[in-house]
Amino acid sequence: MKDLQQNAIAVLNKNWKDKFSIPCDKLYPFQWFWDSGLIAIGFAHFDMPKAEKEIETLLDAQWSNGFIPHIIFHTDTDTYFPGPDFHRSNLHPDSSKKFKSTGMTQPPVTGFVLQDLYRISKDKKATLGFIESLIDKVYKNHEYFYTQRDPQNEGLVYIYHNWESGTDNSPIWDDIWDTMNPPDYTFERRDTTHVDASERPSKREYDHYLHIIEIAKQNNYNDEKIAELSPFLVQDPLFNTVLLKSNQSLIDLYGMIGNNEDKIEQLKKWQEKGTAAVNSKLYDAELGVYIHYDLRNEKPLRHISSSSFTPLFANLPSETQAKKMVDVMMEKFGNPDQYLCASFDPTSDRFNPKKYWRGPVWINLNWFLYYGLQQNGFKDIAKRMKQDTLEIIKKNGFYEYFDPRKEEHKNGKAGYGGYNFSWSAALFIDLLNE
Ligand code: DGY
């Protein structure tokens, strides 16, 4: 495993571009929001200055309204579609004047990442000083979410695009695609020139993705207009969990820094309301797990995915809920012939073990679930989650995602998508050293 750690370090150093990291070559040649945060956790174990720079660069691209974009286009390259000329986020008056970016966001990991840097740091005083220098930007990002993304003041924020969820082509979104009929756009995909098309979303799915952006652009990315008009408007348990986990981290970090009582009080209010809302609106007692809610069509999306279990990561479930949820995880995802944890219910007709977020195992989700299980006292299952995660990387390398079926791993060819993928390397390092 120690050799593999050296390889993981080499992957991160190779994907480092002076002041930020790319998730991987060609397929994702820019800085991505949640990738960036998770990558910083890996760097923190062996190169704290890079970890800090990664976060500094990310926050440098923050808009004046507190929003942080999901992709920051630092360079010009034609290996990716849709690029900055498609997104045109400068239509929004508050967009960054310094960086080109998208006009959508991603799960707001920054708050808990700062706390992870502190956890890992060997020089706590220096790291707390670094955190103090930019924590207010993260607070402002949370303020953006609670004031602009929660139109009914529920304590839950919405996402307006599947790319904001991070779980880009989850079968959950099929229910929403059924309510839409976008044009048959003409465009040149780039992802399928780098990766086998069977592992990526379909052309028709991309039509939906582009159509939502077109509507946002017609409205200059105005949040109120998007809330009113976007055909995709979802309250996502993973996204809200990450926000609440980051809220909690900000409360802890401001507590250590001192002199920020107003902010701590506000964060606690968001925390209390958000936790209650996740547990009432996004918990499905019959299924025994957390699910997504389609705010546009006002109905729950009753599917079980790896996102369904993530509230453990922010300690949101009660003891009874947690126990029930872990039983469901084991019953549906815990088959001994499969590695933990498939990204979508392996017992469903919509499950596909090779296709991106429709079934494969993802290292970042396993990492959330590992810590969630551990914190909630499910030590044995946490141990299996960690061992499975390390083993699939050992057998296949630092891929973007992996086949859950163990029989596919015999020849080391069960890794899919991008290769030398940064967060797979970063979180491998963290799991090995935690
Ligand atoms: C992609 O291009 O598939 C990215 O994941 C979007 O964020």
C-alpha cells in the first residue's frame, strides 16, 4: 500500500497546475469545485502549501454575491465541451471579472475541507491562521445558498441542474427528463473522444443538460428567474448534507478563531432548520432512506442511491433512522459479490454497473460513507467500506469510477472513465492515513 501511496502522490503532483488541480487530463482540464476541495485533503497529507493554494484559487473565483462556480476555466483548451463560450456566465452581473466560469455550482465542500486541513495539519496554529484568512468567503457562500436557493424558506437549498448535484447522470434524473422535451441540439461532444461512450451519458441526456443551461442564460443566470422557470429544480440529500456538514465545520472553526458570535449564531439557526427539514422532507420512512425531492413538479423522487445514505456524514439521522438506513444499505448494496458502494440501487432496472453515475462505485461517495458510518458507530461496515475502497484502487489503479461486481475485477480492468483521477488519489491517501 505504501508504494501505491507514492503513486497517488505522483498523480496529484502531475495534475497540479501551479495554483490549482485538474481532476484528470483531457476529460476534465479545468478546476472543478468539489474536486478541488477533496483534492486539497489529499495534498494536506504531504504538501500543505499546495492544499492551501488549491482552496485559495477556488475562492478567488467566487462571485460578488457569494456564489462559487462548478468549473473555473483557467486555460483555453478544446478538449472539453461545453466550455466558457457556451456557459457565458458573465451574463450574471455579479460574476467574476477575473475568471471565466460556469453559472452553476456544486456540493459546497469548502467548509468541511477547511476543518479537514486542520485535522491533518502538523502545524495547527499556522493552519488556523490560513483558515482565518478566508473563512468569511465560505460563510458568504453559505449565506448565498440560504438567501438565494431556498425560495420557500424551508432550510433546504435547491439545485437547478444535474451537474450541480455532482451525480451527473443518476437514474433519479430520468423522472425529470420525462417531464421535458428539449430540442435535438447539434454539438460536438469531447468526453466520448477520451472515454468509451458506453461509460458516459447519452446524446439525449446532453440535450437536457444543455437545454437547462439555455433557459438559465436567457435569464442571465438570475436566481429568482431560475427558481421560477427551470424545468430542473431539486432538493438533493447529498447536496444538503454537504452544506450542513460544512455549516457545522464553520461553527467549530469560528469557535476556535473567536470573536465571531453573530456568524456562529446565524450558522446555528441554518443548522437547526436544515437538519429538521432534511429529516422531515427528505427522509422516506417507508424506504428507510433519504431521497431527492422534485421541487418543480412537487413530488418526491423515490429512488435509492448512494446519496441516500450520505446524511450519516453530517450526523443528521437519529439512531433509529441510521440503523434502518444501514440495514437497507446492506440489503440492497451489500451483496458479498459486490464492492461497496454502488452509486445506484443494484436491485433496480435502472442500474448499470459501467455507466458513470448509474451504478459504478465512486471513491468520493465511499469516503463520505466511510466517515459517516464510523461517526455513527457502524464500525464493521465502515471497515468494509474502507477495505473495499482501497482494494478496488489496488486492483485497477486511480480511475474515476469502478464496477461494483467483484468478478469484473479479476484482470484489473474494472476501472472506468478518466484515469489518474485526482480525487481517487487524494482520498486514497486520506483513507490510508486516517
Ligand atoms: C462533465 O462534463 O461530465 C462534468 O462532470 C460536468 O461537471
